[in-house]
Amino acid sequence: MADLATKIASADTLVEMVRLRGAENGEAGVFTFGDEQMNFAELDAGSNRAANALLAEGVGKGDRVAYLGKNHHLYFEAFMGAAKVGAVMTPVNWRLAPPEVAYILDNCEAEIVFIGEGFEDMLAKVRSDCPRVKTVIGIDAAGDGASDDIADYRKWRDAHEPADPNISIGEHDPFLQLYTSGTTGRPKGAVMTHLSILSSRLTGEDSDTQTREWQEPIENDVSLLAMPCFHISGTGNGLANIVSGTNSIVLTEYDPTQALELIEKYPISKLFLVPAAIQILLNHPRAAEVDFSSLRYITYGASPIPLELMKEAMERLGCGFVQMYGMTETSGTITALDPSEHVPQGSERMRSVGTALQGVELKVIDEDGNSLPPGTIGEIATRSAKNMAGYWRLDEATAETIDSDGWLRTGDAGYLDEDGFLFIRDRVKDMIISGGENIYPAEVENALYAHPQIGDVAVIGVPHEKWGEAVKACVVLKEGADLSEADIIAHSREHIAGYKCPKSIDFIDALPRNPSGKILRRELRAPYWEGKDKAVN
């Protein structure tokens, strides 16, 4: 096993990782989905078949393939098949409205789309807007009898040999493309490489690659994969378990009843949840009856956690907690607040998002990019191998985000203390985080502007007890217009995902603007955030 660990540590692509695990650790389980078990040998052989099937479809290096569906173990097999031919997997947020799904499928230029069960109708609605899509494959017999032009994944895969195509893949080759909410109203495809995904998921002898205790695989480790695979938190955790050689119990989507049942059924030792999901879990009637003794760590992120909720979680669940901070553009986590820093009585450091992970550099800069001293608020910038390669077909946006020295602007405002702990205080970009989902006002405003009776609109985030933040629209109606709050919210649902839609509407006479016409969102937000020590929740 020590020899395998050495080989794993030297592997520079996920493709090589799957080959090694399949050859030398093949009987070990990697994914459990319902009653189905998949071991590493099956993942390796199945992804080889999928790779050969993709080659037969004309898919090659640099091509994008897409996935529209909920969590599934066969998503990861298809993903690894795409990786073995040098193609890039693009999972699509299934919660989006049809126009948003159509934009992503068209923008990524995918000719092959894998779909999960129940998404045939969604794809049918958008197919005419995605002329490049030529082949649709139902990931779990989703197409069986549903449509003549949807292939069954297992039959499609098994029509090809399990021989490895042995295509040369390098650490800098693109591997994964995740779409982020856009400041201009259009999502951007963040392109990750094998290196960016692997850089903080391996251990090594030098200090730059030494992982922390909670990152180390535990013998017979079992993780619950509950976050959606269209997020880096979902796909990233699945990939991390491939690297560590441990088993993931894959949950179709987060459901507290199922999560509690699986924690009882399997010795779940690790899981990642957003704070809202932790709260939902604790509020479940059965939470008081479940034995959580197998849990070693809960990692959480995407939004801060209230101290009272943290206290309750520590008392009820009895495990270590790790707060994570990162973004899609950094391939996930770049800082972490270790379990030792979580204390029931709270502390100043618990207001932070921890310190930089191995190999990650942090600095706080002013508008001109100059470094600021400890304790001074500015924009947080980061540099590491974890940074994305760039935005798909958006060179200008990439250059605005990552400078020539490799520093990536996060869009978050905060400061570093003398000990390197990072504190988030606000957002440079006008982003809202609700229930762990990133929402940019421009996306919502574009949808609302489409209503003929709306003359002007600004969207802000306001505090929300359950979801952290909620979307509020400040609307100026055109003269003579007669719209209700319900009318506007219903209109928005036709154009954007439900979680992006305003939860409340303020009708106002005019939006506050500066002399150049820019909306003064801070003035709109100020009354709702009064008395809080930071303008994020």
C-alpha cells in the first residue's frame, strides 16, 4: 500500500489516478448509489468503455461534453471517460430556468449531453436553441422508452471495449468547466485543469503539499456526497474521494431524511454541507434519535454560519467542524478554519474563514492592486496552482480576474490579521449568496427589465435567518403601470431559476445614482444591514 501511496502522490492527472486505483486498489469501493456499488476496477473499466464510446462519437481533446441531471455515480464514470480522451465535462445546474440551461449548453459547444432521469422534458424545451447538440444519452436508463433519440448510457457504454485508449493527458489540460453567475447577467464557464483540481488534494514530503489532519483519509473512510455536482462542492468532493481511495455515498440531492438514514446505515465519517443544510438537518424530528458517533468531520462553506447554530451543531453532532472558503474560480477551498479553532463560546478567530491551505498565497489589495497591511480592508486576492485556467472564450474577463503574475481577484472584501487569518467583511462585486448559491443582481435585473411595465430596477441582498441572504428587488414602475409584488415575482420565474427570483419587492419612486449614473446599491442595502458588523450574512 505504501508503494501505491507513492505512485498516487506522483500522479499528475485524475486519469492516472483512476488507472492506478483500478489496477492496484480495484476491489475497494469508490461510489455507492442506492443499492448499487462501484469499486475502483469497475470505475476504471467503465470509464474506458465510455471513453471509447466518446471517441466513436467523434469527441476528442478539448471538446466539451455536458451533464444535465442530479447526482449519480455514473456521472463520475462518464466524467472520467471524457477525461481519458481529453474532453472537458460541463455539469449544468438543473435548477436553472430553460433559457439559462439553453445558454450554457450552447455556450460550451457540447455535442454530447448526458442527462439524468426526469430531465428529458427540460432538454426537449431547449433543444432548438442548442443546434450543436447531436447526441443525448440517458445516464441511468433515462431514455429507455422516453424518446427514440435518447440513448441508454449503459447500452451505449457497453457496446465498446474496456481497453484504455491511452491518450496522452497532461496536468495543464482542461478537465472540468463549471458555470458561475455573471456580473453582466450571463454566466461564465470557469475552466479547471487536472493540476488545479489535484493541487491541494495530495500529500507529499515538502511543506508546500502537506495536508492538514482533517484532510487526511481515514481508514475505511466513508463520505456522504450530498451537495450538487454542478457545484465545485459536489464534483470536487467526489474527485477528492477518488484521489484518497475512499468511498462516497452519493445522494441524488440533499434531503435531511435520507441523509440521516445513510448516516445510520453507513459509518459516514465526513460530509460537506452549507450552513442552511446543517440547520435543516438539526431541525429534523429524527435528528435527536440518530447516532452520529461515526462522524469525524463536517466541512461547511459557501456562507458564514451563525454562532448559535454552530454551538448547537457542535453539541448535537459531536464531531470536528471545518469552515472552508473558496470559489469556483479557485477550484474550491483556498482557506480553512480548523476544528481546533471552533470553540462553543465563540472567539474572534471564529469570525474568520481561517488560514491559507498548503500552496496557497493570499494578499489584500487596493483598487490599484497594491498590497495592504494587516488589518486593512481591501479586495482579497489569491495565487496558487488551484486557480482556474480562465473563463471559456472570455479573454477580457479572464484578464480582469487574473493578472499577469497569476493573482486572482476574488471579488470579496476583507482583511488579514497578523497571524494570517482571513476575515470577510463585504463584497466588491454585487453578489448575493442565498442558501449557498451565488446570485448576481445583473441576472435578476435583466429578467425583470423584460417586463414592459418596469421602468427601472436594482436588486440587492438582505439578511435572511434561514438562507443567509434573500433577493430583494427595488422597482420603479413606468407611469400608469399597475403591478403587484406577486406579478413581478411570477414574471421573473419565467426567465430565471426559482432561487434567483426576488423574495420581496420594494416599490420606490427613483433609484439612487451617483453623478455618472451608477446605482448606489449600498444606499439601498444600508437599512437592512444596520447594526451588523459585516455586510454579508
